[in-house]
Amino acid sequence: MNSSSPRKQRKLLYTSPKHLRTKLLTAKVSDELSNQYGISRIKVRKGDTVKVLRGTNVGFEGKVNSVDTKSGFVMIEGLTRKKVDGTPVFVKIRASNLVVTKLDMSDPLRRKSIERKAEQRKLFMRSEAQNGS
């Protein structure tokens, strides 16, 4: 039986293996990209352009500087704060609080993955249309 206790859920989140943690680094895709590629969510990568949807930095749009898979945070270029000693440091944001507005398609494996997902979605929609009518 799975637990619904919040503290146990947090423990599972923080102690999960790295290959499962990367699945938590997915963000919604903008409506334009969703219509273009046929996907609704995607893993955030360095080079993607994202927009912040939640928190004190709502509306900020910038390019992803780095993704920390261990802690589960995304750092965006231009989104910094100053430490007490004056040095700038990136503000960390969870991927679930972002929407991807532009994809970095320089990686051929990522392009193939997106095309494969789009094909699967088309097949699913066709089967749903046939079963529904």
C-alpha cells in the first residue's frame, strides 16, 4: 500500500534515485509549441527558453542556464539575487513552476524523442476518434 503522508512523499522525493528524479524536472510546454510538436510536457534542458509562472518572479522569461538534477531546481540566466557579501547567485526555481516557450533543438536525440512522442500522440488520437464514433 502506498502512503499519502506528506512527509513520506517528501522523503521519497528527496531519496529517489537520479534516473527517477529527472522525470520530476518536466515543465509544461506553451500552447504554440504544444500545437507544433504535439507534446504537453518536456524535460527542461540547458538552452531552453522558459517563463516563470509562480513565485515572486512571476512573468520573468529567460534562457535556462543550468539544471540541477540532484536538488531538482532550474537556474535561469538573468534571474539572480545578491548574497550578503554582494556576490550574485542564481535564483533556484522548480521546473513545475515554469512553462517552456522555446525549445533547444540542437540535440538530435531530443529531436527524435519529440518526433516519436508526436507520432504516438497522433496514433492515440486516431484510436480515440475511432472508438468514440
